[in-house]
Amino acid sequence: MLRVAICILGFLFGLCGWGFPVVPLVTEPGVPSYLSYVPSLIESAQEEVLVALSDLRLYQEGSTAPLLEALTDAAKRGVEVRVLLERRGDDRAAPEQLAAFNFLTQNGVETRWDDPEVTLHAKFLVVDRDVLVVGSTHWTYSALVNSVQVDLAIFSPELAALAAEFFELLWAGNLSPQPVLPDPPWPKHGVLPLFELPEAGLHTKVIPVLIARGQKSVDLLLYRFAYYPQYPNSPSNTLVKALIEAVRRGVRVRVLLEGGEDFPDLAQANRLVSTYLILNGVQVRFDAPGSTMHAKCLIVDDRDLLVSSANWSYYSLAKNVEAGVALLDAERLATSVASAFEGLWDSAFPVP
């Protein structure tokens, strides 16, 4: 436990004034940014590729083939490739999931299912402990081709090494360490690694502070946002409160959610929270039918940026394994993602 805590504390302050390259990967239907970029990144690997995913599938139509083949080609040229996948507690996997698992193992990739008692909802990969790709994209047809996703490719050996350490804990099934972050105020240009183990509470600690930093605007892309009136201390209720407090001090707050047309439970949760937010001055829209708003991205004042795998719901914030990163005072990067937000907002629908 102590080793993990010291690592994260040291990393945060060691990267003040960061100047490493960050490539935003904003995927939209017809704009497969992740699928166009990540296979070539894997192809550049010389020593190691580590992948942790909530879902991975192999289809006859081949949408995930560039990623899977990049992994197996790397293994064949001597790169150590390991892949960790979510396995549900009922021990069932879809045929396409089993096909992907078998394809990797039969082609030299060491592949494991995670502990079925814990939900691996993270989506990240580490290349040569030099590059980290982290965000909302799992490796399925819907995610890669027909969804809105936000990921970051971060060229930082320090952050990549920390992500690799996180991966090793997951690979070993060691979920007992509790990573910590120092209390704010955080330094200018700080980097906050949100490698979340169950009960760690990193997202719940960071997000309200980021929202409170906002003076002009708070923009949020999210797949699932849950508000629990019967559980006032639930972690996501804290985030609802932070958004409303921002409105009350004069900040423009916009939330773009998945409409959940094909998932009644999701639609009900998002409609409940959207009603409550609208009644308290937050602007809320649902994405256009026919695509999936799967991103989990927060932009504050076109300056601070948080990209993650975590939805704003109880299980995501308290029980799941999640992965994200917050970059402070990252104006150029945040502005780039904010531009994509504006296009998505303009094409979205007000909540009826």
C-alpha cells in the first residue's frame, strides 16, 4: 500500500509544468480516431504492450481486427504482450469475446480474465512503459465505429510507468492497495492519475475540485449519470451538487448525456438526473438517436481536462476498477476537446 501511495504522490509533483505530447482521440460515428491511431502505436512497440479492457470482441466483419492483429504481430516479433479482460461474475462470455480471447492466446499473447467478483471497467494500454492510452474506448464494433468516445494518448514515461504498475496489480489480482492523492490546492500544470481501485475514491475527490475551479464554463460528456435521492451521501450525488453549486455562482454548466434508447434502465437513470439538473439551472441535452454517447470527459474553463473510463454512478465511483487522468492548466489540449464538444452539443437534443 505504501509503495503505491508514494508513487502517485511523487508523480503528481514531479510533472509540474508538464511538456510531454498528448494526442486527443475523439471518436465519432464516421470518424474512427481511436481505430485509426492506436494500431500503429502498438506496431511501434519494441519491448512490451500491456492492455486492460472492459470488453474485447472479434467479429467476422473485422472491425476490431486491426487492433487484435497489431497485438499478435507484436508478440510474433518478440514483444511481451499481455491482455487483461473483464469477466462477468456469472462466468459467461459472448461468443465474440471468447473468439477474441482464443485468437490472442493462440497467437502468442498472454491473456487473462480478471477476478469475476470485481468489475474491470478501465480501458487503457501501455506501450514500452513510454506511452499511455486511456479513456472510454473498449474494443467492440459499437465503441470503435458507432460511438462518441474520448481518449488520450499521453507520451510520458513517468505516467506510463505508473499505469504499468497499476496494470501489474490488476494482473496479479491484488486489489488491496489504496492509491491516494494529496489534498488540494494542486500545483499549476499538475497531472492527476486516476487509477481507481475499489473504494479508493480518487474520482470523487478530484472532480468536485475541478468543477469548483470553474469561473466561466463546465462542460461534461457522459454515458451514465446517476442521482440517488434515497442515498444523499452517494458519491455521484456529490458530483451533482458540485455542478449545481457552479451554476449558482454564475458558471455556465452543460451536460451531454446518452439518451439510452435501447437500454431502459440507462434511459431512466439519465432522465432522472437530467430533470433534477435542469430544475437547478444546468443545461442538459441527450445525444442524437442512432449513435452512443460513451465518452466520460469533463472540461472546465477550456483549461482543465479530465478523461476517464468512469461513469458518474455509484458502482463506477465506488466499486469498479477504472482509469483516467486529469490535466490542469492544459489550455491547448482542453480547447481542442472543447471544440469537439461544441459540435456534439449543437447536434444534440434538449431534454423533452
